[in-house]
Amino acid sequence: MTNKEKVIEGQAERERLRDEEFARKRKEYEESIRATGRTTRLIDNYVQELFRKREVVLKDHHNDGEDYRANGYLATKFKDRMNLEHKAIEVKYYNRGNALIAKIVKG
């Protein structure tokens, strides 16, 4: 193999490694931001549980339910769902630690 061929082969190998690294980083990024629907499924389950038990403790899946901001986001989405789909049901909300309690008052 000539020196020129070795240089060309080395450049091709560096480009291949750079492309692989780019693909790996892109995949990591996409996985970190992609929506899995877990919060939506949690809300679905919480709505069903609210109608069964008439009271439910709302905690998000993030950080085992200890993340105040994630719980707030979940609570907002839950309230939006209740206002949109179950307007006739009166629900009271109150805080318990990092969680929010939803309780059916009338309906």
C-alpha cells in the first residue's frame, strides 16, 4: 500500500468515526427529548381512579413523584383534561407535600 493510499484510508476511517459519533449523539439527543406518552397514560389512569375512588393523589413519574415541577405540570394537564372532558364534575384540589390531591365534590 502506498503512502497516498494510506492517507486516503486514514481520512476515510476518520470520516467514518466522525459520522458514527454524530449518529450516536443525535440518537442520544432524540431519546432525551422524545415524548413517550407516559404522562398522558398517567393522566388517563388518574381520571379513571378518580371516578372509582372519588379521590386521587397526583404524582408524576419523574423522580419517583418527588419532582415539584413535574408534579405541577402533571396537575395542570390533569385539570385541563377534567375541564375539557368532564365539565359537569366538580373537583376540588389541594396540596399534600409535593403532590396534588383531586377530590370529587359533586357529580
